[in-house]
Amino acid sequence: MKITVYKNPSAGVLHKFKERVNKMLPQIYRRTDIEKQFGISRAGIYNMMAEGRFPKPVKLGERAVGWLEEDLKNWLDNMQETK
């Protein structure tokens, strides 16, 4: 068991709270992350989305979208099953 000693006790509580919140929130990947991770171009992503072969993004703001990690995992699993 790892014990962490903080100079400010409330800092430790805040740190643990942030860890719990981060575990609860879904991981979201931006388009550039997907391009780097999977080697797919921007056009490739949107072409596959139009064909129904890539997950749709979630809206993060007025001009920002991202893809849920769970959707990307399911997409990868489906890709492996079709091979």
C-alpha cells in the first residue's frame, strides 16, 4: 500500500477527488489524436463517417467535437471481427 504525505492535508483530499472524477468521466479524443493514433487522415475519418464505418463524434462546444473512447474501442473491435 502506497502512502502519500502532503504538506497541506486538503491538497491530498483534492488530489484523490480529482482522480475519482477523472475515472468517472469518459475519455474523449479529438480528431488530431485519432489521426496520430490510427494513421487516418481528416478526409478519411469524415468519409468513413459518411459511409457509416466510423463512429459519429460528440459535440463539445460550438465548433469542437470529439470521439468517446468507448465508441472508438467498439469500432476497433468491429474492424478486427470483419477481417
